[in-house]
Amino acid sequence: MKMNILSAVLLPFAWIAASGHSAPATDPTHDLQALRASLAPYSSFALAKKAGYDTAITDCMSNGDVGAMGTHWAKTSLINATVTPTEPEALIYEPGANGEVSLVGVEFIVPFAAVPKTAPAPVLFGQKFSQNEVFGVWALHVWTHRTNPRGLFAPWNPRVHC
């Protein structure tokens, strides 16, 4: 199910204003389980590339003692104003020995050209996207395949290495 980011952000506020009630609480657990299930084929990097995740948009990114992210492989046709909880814009792989890679997480990406940085932050899984000024995007990391002691949605993971 695709949702327009602005609609997803503004619709709950419109509902609150119209009804005078609080917005219903949402539990992202189901959507996160669906995301993980949708990623099962992509533990194979070859299958990920066949599915369109074939553009390396970063090298392996590392931030010293804070941790690393890995290499982001994007399906560029998805980088627009919409997000789908089970179809992230980028898959994140940690490089390993002999050229092998391991899927460690995903990143949802919305460019500032689609949702200006002056707009409210997009929200997915109950989490606000962060602004990434370097790349000109809103971004949300989800560590689906490598536990992150800093949190499921933290940008850097000390258990990932370049």
C-alpha cells in the first residue's frame, strides 16, 4: 500500500480537527513484521539486484566509534514523494570477506524536491524521518537484520563495519 507522505502526515491532524478526538494510537509492530518478511529474498544480494536494487548510492559509510551503516543500494524508481512500508528505497549491506555482503537494514528516502525540508517530517512506523542535508533527503533507517544497541531507527549502528 503506497501512501502520499504529505497525506500521511496531515490526515491525522485533519481528522483530529474535524472530530475533536485524539488520533487513534498505532502499533508499528505489524508493519515492521511485514517489512522483515518482504526482505527475505534480499538476503541474496543477487536477487536484490535483479529486483532493481542495483544502484550503489553510497560507499560503505562509517562514523568512527559511533558505528557504520554499510553500502546503500537503491531502487531509484522508488525515490519520490511516497513510501511503502514493505518496499524501502534502499537496502543496506555490510561488506564482508571475498566480496560477500550481508543485509543489515534498510533506508526509506524522500527527497527534499518531493517534500521540502520546511514541511513537517514524513512519518513511518510511528517515527519521524530525519533531514539529511548532505544528500538533500528525508531519511529513516530501520535495522531489520542487525540489532542496533542505539535503537531500531538510529542512523549509525556500532555492530556494522566497513
